[in-house]
Amino acid sequence: MDDAGYLYWRNLLGEHAARFRRDPLGRRVQNLFRELCLRVQPTIGLEIGAHEATFSSWLKEASPTTRCLAFEANPYVADKHRDRVLATGVEYRHLAVGPTNGPAQLVIPTSVRHKERQLTNRMASLSLHTESDSAQTVDVESVRLDDFLTLEPDDRLVAWVDVEGATEVVLGSGPEVLRRTSLVYIEVEREAKWHDQWLDVDVARHLAGLGFVPIARDAQRPHQYNVIFASGDLAADPEVARLVDGVYRRKKA
């Protein structure tokens, strides 16, 4: 899919999404992703930008044999959730995922549009938010996904990515891992909210180069939404098409 094809798909699905309230549609898309994850029967689940690791905790409970790794770069968030998440069997790692192995600087906005933010907010990023009035910068350890994760020939992966504008450095760190991944759920923006960030079409172009096809999206905010990308063979499955179609059908009264 080229840029024009993705923009057509984005806008077409956006018209369908507009018929639903934001939160119910978001839940439908998340439920679709979860159902598809179970169909894939992954051996490894990745959650990058995990915060409280909701996806990893769900996947570990639903598929106990799956190795679930949750990466959270914000030290304040990691300290808050680490013990509880580790108790579920999820490997909760206080690490950033980025272009190099070693020290990196994480920017935690403390005020955005003149509204104060706690240090455990969800807006920490390897990039600076364009509407941040003040921020705290902390040194964190960063890893390249391809260097961190050793895969076996029979591994099957799914990934949840919510990295606040840092999609370029995160996706760029793991091309070999992504080639082994069947499903990616990722938050994207159609307008720049972080400095030098990839927009939605940049993410789609990169993932298309790795064989992914966009199959569903929600409507989180006017400038922001989540997309499910599937590997080419999974996207071509007629049953997957049926499940996707069900997301945008209103239930009969």
C-alpha cells in the first residue's frame, strides 16, 4: 500500500468510525485485536510503552504459555506498577526501546497547555511534546529490539505499541522482530504533536515495507487514533475480514 492508498483507507474507515461514539469503538477495535491475538496463538507478546501493562496482563491470563514482555521507560511509572505486574507473570522491564543500546534521555512533560501533569503521566517520550510548557528530563536505559530479543524458528509474535510520538525510533529498532510479528496495535497521529515525529502515513509506509496491511482503526482524538496492522497472510484470511467487518456494523435493536 502506497501513501495515497493508506490515506484513502484511513479516511474511509474514519467515515465509518464517525458513526460510533469514541469509547465504544475503541473497545471494539481493542477486542478485535485481542481476538486476533488468540487466533495467532503467539509465543511472545510485546507491549512497548506499557504504563500499567494492561495488554500484557490480559494476554498472560488469556494465554499463560505466552512470554509477555512489557517495556516502560518512565521510572516513576515503572516504580508504581512493577511489583503488581511482575506478580502476573509478565516480564515488566524498565527500559526504553530506541535506536541504540545504552543511555537515552526521556522527556516527561510536567505542564502541557498550562495544565500541570504528574510525573506518572502517559506523555513521557524520547521526543519533546510540541505543547509542553515544562518538562523533566531523566536518563534511562535504552535497547534495540532486534538486539534485546532472541527469536526461535517457531516463534510467533504480537505487539502493542503506544510510545507518544517515538514510533520512528521504536519501529526502526526492530525490523527483524517485526518481520516475525503477525499483529501490531499502534497509536499514531495525523498531526505532529511531538518534535520530529513520524505521522500516521510514515508509520504505515514503514510497516508496509515489512509486509503489514492496515485492517482496522478507531477514532481516539481528531489528530490521533489506533491502528491494527496485520501480516499479509493474516490480512488475506476471509475470517479476519469477517471479524473486521463486524467492528463497524451497528448492533440491531
